[in-house]
Amino acid sequence: MELYVERGFDETTVAAIAKRAGLTERTFFRHYADKREVLFAGAALLQQLFVTTVTDAPPDMPPVEAAMTGVVAGGVLIQERRAFACQRYEIIAANTELQERELIKLASLSAALAATLRRRGVGEHPADLAAEVAIAVFKIGFERWVADPVHLDLPQLMRESLDELRVVTADTETGRPTTVAAS
């Protein structure tokens, strides 16, 4: 991470990473497929946390709420490593290739959430929608958290983002979710 900050992602070589870590390049490649994976190594752990938390949610919990239990648990984990998370975000934001890889990671997290919701008995399309909503809330909450060095409660920002989504999708007269008329 230090090298990515000092030199930039593109200018940092695997040889430099290995040297800084006191490893050989061969040892580096035993742990990572390439230098991008240093930034994405925690994705499997995050996905497992999402899946386990949603699996353990009360069976009568609505799909979006169940999916949110997973992303909020992920927020708690990420919050514990704020400095790393913020550095990682800045490195990814500065590189188009890494942004694409981040989108793939988010899509994988959404797919895992949707599959978990389906195992809970949620239909295919509602499960996909609930998972995508949860990931969008996760992403927006995270971006707000990174941008605000004073606000330290990532799970709260995620919950607030979901509340804001509810507001923007509510019928202004009834306060209930808006329905879309078929054309």
C-alpha cells in the first residue's frame, strides 16, 4: 500500500512490493496472482461475512433487510481498518483498471447475496433486486464514509443511505413506496 501511495499503482512493480515486504517475487506469487490482488485479497472474507450474516438473519426478515444485515456486518469489519480502506479507495479511484476490478468485486458480492436470499426462499428477481439494493447502499455509504473524516460510523451511514433510498422511492402523498404504472 505504501508503494502504491508513493509511486502510484502503475509504477509499482511486483519486485518492488516483494523487496519492501522482505520477500522474494516467488513468495509474492504464492499469495497473489498479480499486484492488483493485493488490493482485492479481502473480497473472499467480505463475501463470506455477507453470506453467513444473511444466512443467520431471522427467517421472517424481509429480503432487503436480510441483505442489509450482511452489508452492515461488512461495514463493521471495514470500519476497523479505516486507514487501509481509505488508502485502498484512493488508489482504486485513481486507476480505471482497478475501478473495473472493483465493480467486478461488487457484482460478485451482489451475486453471493442474491444466491443466499434465494436459499432463504426469496424468488429469483426479488432476490436479485434486494441484493443490488444492498450493494448500492453499501457502496454509497462507503463513499460517504471515506469522504468524511469526521464521521466514523460506517454501518450508520449505510443505514442512513437505505433510509434515503426509501425516501426517494416513496410516494410524496402517501409516504408509501412508489409504484410504476405499466405503459
